Amino acid sequence: MTTPLIGISKSTIKTKTLIKHVAQTCLNVLITGETGVGKEVVAQNLYVNSIRASKKFVKINCAALPETLLESELFGYKKGAFTDACRTRVGKFQTADKGVLFLDEIGDMPMPLQSKILHILQSGEFSPLGSDREHKSDAWVIAATNQDLEEKIKNRAFREDLFYRLNTINIHIPPLRKRKEDIPSLIEYFYRSNKLDYPQNQCSRPDSQTLAKLCDYPWPGNIRQLKNSIKKQMIFDSWEKILEELPREGYPRTSPISQEKGQINSSEPVVKNSTKFVSQFIDLSSNPDQLLEDLSLKKIKKLASGRVEKEVIAFILEKVGWNRSLAAKILKISYKALLYKINEFEVQPLLEDEQPHHVY
């Protein structure tokens, strides 16, 4: 059974209205939004409100399979097309003919497959692996992503022509923290739908104070996180336990993008290992006068920076078999600068008995 769109916020009402208008057109749709906001629910509602509701709704997660398997899943293959192809298999495009094909996590689709998707969207034709014969598919393609595809286009990680072909209609779903007025309705819906799974449990609805706290929480995992919290509450019947666990479930104050760029999440506690870390650079066992003399932030920062540089340079050199030219290229410094740092930090190759042992 298709999950309905729940909520009274302006954005949810706008999405419901858009679904009614778009469902009858069968134009390509790109659904965007963070993980857990309900992109698949929107896709299913488009399907059930369309003239294709009597046909199949076929879903494939583009991030869950490697390129070769994803290609065979999408387009199928003939018997003997590759080593393990013991029989002919129908692909998702053929299965979804006259129905809906939902391409989830389209942003993770490999570039070579993107060109094939573009071809079928333009011509309605495709060839299974190992076949020279063209097949036709009238699948309505609905795609979804939690990534910024326009940014990926700039980085040449997503085809611009495919983006515009998929993005004929865009439905963006805001995160739950930006539509908090939907939370009470969602809680009530999850209570009713999960009651069948826990009929023996006497579950209490949240009181006004608890509900206010639930609405104030930012829900980084969006509706999926809220749904799981309601399930836990229905098992333990303890709102105190749920509210106590919420902060520990983690609110990402630093975005994944900034972490990838090496920025430090300043909100994370560092006290736990501070003594061990600082003791690498100064002698904490020395007398107070000596400690005050050594305890210079500028001095420690310089020592820590040098330590990190040395470790990274040694790691890269070992990885490339001490090919200094390649290491300099990877580290994005000149060959001369690398030689200077090797000498400055006294970086040396590991002895044979120091090499890490791998267990397979």
C-alpha cells in the first residue's frame, strides 16, 4: 500500500498539489531533498495518481550496485553475454514498460551509464547486454537524489544534458526541520500505522511539553529518523527515553562537505584524549614553572603541524613505493619541496620487518 503524504505545512500542501498536476502528464520528474525526507513516497504518489497505476512500479537504487551489475539490472542481458550469464534476463526498463521506473540515488550513477540512460530517454530504445537488437520501453522515469547535481555537473561528475532531460519537472522536498508543523501529523500517522505491528503495547501519545520538544528537535535523519523513534517509543512506552537518546543520535553541526575538506567539527568534545595528545609535544610531568614556559599555543601548533606533515608524507611515500615524483604530484607540492621536507622531518623507508602485514 502506498504511503500518503502527511503534513499541513505550506511546502507539503504545495507538493501534494504538484503531484496531482504532474501525475497526469508523465513528464520526467527529478525529486530532490536530503536523505529520509520521503522522496520515494513522492514517487509512489505520482505513480498511484497517474494513468499508469495499473502497471508496475519498479525501483532501482543506483548507489547500491557496481557499474556492471547496475547496467545488467537496468537493461537486462542475453544468455552467454558474459561468463555467468546462464540465461536471458529482462532488465528494469523492460519490466517497467507502460509503468514507472524509479531511479533512486541517480547522482551516484557512473558516467558511462548516464549516456545510456540519456539515449533511452531520448529514443525510448535500448539494447540488452550481448544483444544487437533494439528493444523499446515506454517507462515513465522518475529519479531522485540527495546530491547537488548542478555542483556535480561543474565537477564533470554528472552529464548536463541528462540533468535537463530528467529535470523536466523538479519536486524539492524540504528537510523536516524546515516544516516542523508536519511533525504532530506524522507522529499520529506512525502511531496508527505501527499499531498493527504492536497490538499488545499500551502506547501513550506525547503530552504538550514532550510534543514541543519533539517539534524543536532538528531531526537530521528527517522523517525516517522520526519514524524509527516512534517505533522505539511504542516498544518501551517511554518518551523520556526517546528524548534522552535524541541528542546522542547526532545532529551534524558540521556538514559532510566541510569534513571532506578537512575542517574540524568544533562542537565535538576533545577533553577525553587531550592529555594524551598534548603530551606528545610538551612534558606534562615537568615542574609548573617549566610547564608554563613550554605551554605556548603557537609553539604547540607548529609542532603539531609538523607532526601531521611528517605522518602524511611518510604514509604517501610508503603507498607509492617511495616514488618521490609521484608522491610530490599526489601531495601537490614541488619535487624540490618534497625532498626538503623528507630531509627536514628525517622521513625514512620502513624496514622490511616493520612493514604492515595483511591478512586476506
